[in-house]
Amino acid sequence: MISYQVTNPATGEVESTYATASDAEIHQALEGAHAAWKSWRTVAPEERAALLTRVADLHHQRREELADIIVREMGKPKAQALGELSVVVDIYRYYADNGPAWLAPEAITTAGATAQVRKQGLGVLLGIMPWNFPYYQVARFAAPNLLNGNTILLKHAPQCPESAQAIEQIFRDAGAAQGLYTNIFASNEQVSELIEDPRVLGVSLTGSERAGAAVAEQAGRHLKKVVLELGGSDPFLVLADADLEQAVTHAIQGRFGNCGQACNAAKRIIVEDAVYDAFLAAFEQGIQSIKVGNPMADDTVMGPMSSEQALLNLDGQVQDAISQGARLVTGGKRLDQPGAWYAPTLLVDVTPDMRIFHEELFGPVAVVYRASDLEEAIALANDSQYGLGAVIQTTDPVRAQALADRLEVGMVHINEPPGSEAELPFGGVKRSGFGRELGRAGMDEFVNRQMVKVARPG
């Protein structure tokens, strides 16, 4: 049975617990969402956009209290929590401002008739969201799909019940009708039953590869559309002509932001041989200077990991690699204090016969690889079961554009750390999942593109 509770990872103390929903409550939530869809689908896109604008405004007005919640729930430093909320506000406003125009019918010319394609919401959608960005993950799913005319059942991560309820309250206070957006503290069994129910028309999951495979398998049996944003082991390529100071700064930001707990974090740092030693020395120094401490302090760069179990999983991967010959440059241990605190860590000499060469490291651990030349760097970058994103650091952006074509990923950032913006599509290939969120692409996943053709008289 899933336990919904807030366990402060900075202290290890359980601060609050929440009851899992009963089967009757889940049934009532689904009934309400389905009933709300029948009326919401008839509401003009401009009115739907007005709701999203109010939701954006409330996220902005309540940003301090919302940020404090996720500091307690998953250990995000307060400054980064506020940064997450800024992106959330941008997402809701982006779809409110642009979405109605994207829903306009598309005219098609055909012999002897007129035709158009109309975009319509499908119905009730189930969102299954993770803990690492509690507000952002919800916004990028909910905003475009509510604008499309869908309604939302949102099953959040068990360690984020307080933020889950805060989001639902924002929708209520913004004037959302009952059933338009509903938070559910559901068990895995109840989620399975929801996916089977014919009133649920689609599922969006952001989470682990294992969870994604299970949801996709079940949704496939019931012919449900799914969008999956899963794991990543993103390469960060430092070419021989890179600005090393910039590359080190971006690598620190890209690997250790959010305590390294991001699907699109820079997890494999691949450096051309000509600059490897200089980069490694500067990168090590940068890692050792990361301010780890009270997540409420303004100058804290890294707080605790999200949970004790997450720490144990990560440390197990690190110790296994060291036992197989990887070299620990710095870190590699938990900090001696209560809570889920892990030292910023750097490993080198990782080889393909080691487990972590092929696994995702979801925490503050960077692995640096030496590439003899550009071709080996590209080969290393693509030697992964994942394909979410990548970074290229070089002073030749024209060449970088050509190199991007050779990377087997869904997103490439050139001369900047990995990130996310409301207007840019987000998603990957291979075992990182399929489908896209954000940007215009984010509106096109869960829609019925209805064709209407009218024959010309005579």
C-alpha cells in the first residue's frame, strides 16, 4: 500500500501523513471528471485560457508558501524552488496566451468539397507525476490539456501530498469547476483500475523506466494513448575548442542542480583528450566548492537528497563502481548528519563492463569520460539505452549544429546547461520514452483531430 506522507529529507522526520483514497473516493473523482468534461469541452478556448491565467497568477502570488512546501517534501533549496515556480507561471501563461490560436480549425482544399480539421479534447486524462519537480511536472501536463478541453485526474508522488493538495486548491480558487482538476491519493491498484476504465482516454507518466513500462503495457492492452517521460543519462560533450571556464560552470549547474535529481541532468561528462586534464582539475575544484547545507538558506546550492532510500540506491551504485575499478576523485559518501545528505561526487575511469556505465545516476554524482577524439566522443554519447537530451560545449556553434544531428537524443543544448522553457518541446527517444510536452507539441498529444468535410452543391 502506498503511504502518502511528508518526510523531511533534511532531518529524516515524518512531518505529516495523508490517507490513501478509498475505492469510493476514486470512483467519485472519475465520475466528477467525466461529468466536467462534458461541459468543459463546449467552453470556448478563450475562457479556458482565462482560467489558466488565473492559475498562473495564484502560483505567483503564493510562490513563497508553495516553495516552502517542496523544501520540506523533497529537500529542494528554497532559491531553486522559487525558480521552479517561475517556470510554472511561464507555462500556464504561455498556453493561455498562445493556445487558443493553435486550436483554430485548419482548412483543407479538396476537389468538390470544403473540409477542415478541428482539434477537440479527448476526455478524462490521468497524470502520474514524480517528486523531483512537484509543480513544474504538473504544469506541463495540465496546462495544455486543460486548454484542449480535457479534464485531469492527477496522481502525484507519495512524498508530495502537501504540494499536490496546494495545486488542487489553486485550481479551485481560480474558479475551476468541480471535476476539472482533481488530485487523487491513489494506490497502484487504483491507478491500474483507472487505466482500464473506458472513461479515461489517456495517460501521461513522468517517472522511472520500470513504471513507464508497466503503465504502457496496461494502457496498450486497453488501447489508451500514453505519453512517457522516463529516465535519462544525458551526455555533456566538452570539445577540444570549448571555453573551459564556461564548460565547467555549465557542467556544475547541469549535474548538481536539484541535487542531481533531474531526468535531463548532465550525467555523463565526455571530454576530448586535448582538454581532459585541465577540465577535470577545474571540475573537481568546482565540485568541492559547492555549498551544501540548509535548503532554506539563500546561498545553498545543494540540499539533501529526496529520501533515505534514494540515497541508499545511489550510494550502492557508487560503491559498486568503485569495487569494479572506477576511481573516486571526490565525495562518494553520505554526510555525517541526520537526513539524506550525500556529498557531491566525481568518478572517473568508468568502463562499459561496470553497471553504472549503463544505468542512470539520479543524484549528485558526476562521471567524467575521456574521449580520444570527436568520433569517440560521439560514440560514447550514443552508447546508452537512453536518449533524452545532450549538451555540446564548443566555440564553433556551426559545427555544433552539425554534431547535434548525430546525437540520438530528443533535445540538444549548445553552450548552455540543460534546462526547460515553456515554448520548447521536451521529450526523448529510446528508453527515455516517447511523446512531447511543452511548446506547441505539448498541445498535440491528447487531442482528437476531427475532419469535417462538406460537399459543394451541384
